[in-house]
Amino acid sequence: SRGTAYGPANVVVTPGGKPIMFYLILALLDEGDEAIYPDPGFPIYRSMIDFVGAKAVPLPIREENEFRLDIAELESLITPRTRLLIINSPANPTGRLDDLGAAATRGRRHGIPVFSDECYVEFTWSGRGRTILEHGHDGVLAVHSLSKRSNLAGTRVGFYAGDPDVV
């Protein structure tokens, strides 16, 4: 994906991006765990976290930070119960590109998997699309859907790639 190298242990073909996000959250989170997600963002992130009985912790995306993830604020939200960080870049609804490397670094520092929802990877305001996999595979998954970038909204095809231990 996006010029990064991976093999069969690093990638799984899926029935779309959002369904697999649900299954991954279902597999990873237990009742009482915490998961951080971007807010505003896809409502399904919070719904999926709530469904499994985990605590949904919003990471506010604020105007004063140019509608990007605030990595300093992210650090303050992480607790011993945090089990997952979800990011979305380019972000819905802002279209902003986040610092994927900084998110990956924070996740690794705390031993928290980072799920990077990259369904809009092709839709940047300028420059090429970016993936969290450019910053290594350890502790991260890039979740992709063909529905947005290939104009296949009714076709449920996607994949996720990254850390073979999480895959």
C-alpha cells in the first residue's frame, strides 16, 4: 500500500473497511477497556466501541489545531485501560491530513495498537496519499476500502495490512 512492502503475514482481504473495523474492535476490546477515536469523525467508531462495552474516549479535533489530531492531547487521554487508538486521515469530515508517524510513535510508546482508517487515502488536498505503514508495521494496521477511491460504494471489498501479530 502506497509504496510500502508487506507479505502474506501482513495483509488480509476483507468485506469492506467499516465491517472489518467492527470485527477488529470486537476481537481486540473487552468490556471496561478504553479506545480513543477522532471526534468529529465517523459515528460508527463510537458505536462499535460502545457495542463491545468498552469506554469510547473522544480525541477532539479542534479549530485551533487546524482541525488535525492534537498529539499532545492524545497523550493526556491514554490510561492503563487504553487498548486502541483509531485515526482517520485524510479525516472525515475535515479532510485534513494527520501526522501518522506521531500517532504510530505514541501507540508504540504505550503498547497500544493504532488502527488507521485510510478509506480516503486518495483524496488529499495536495500531494500524494499517505499511509501509517510508511512509518513501519509494528503496532499499526492500515484499513482500506475500495468503495471510496474506486467509486464502488455498493461493492464490499477492502483490506487491512500492518503488524503481523495484530493481523
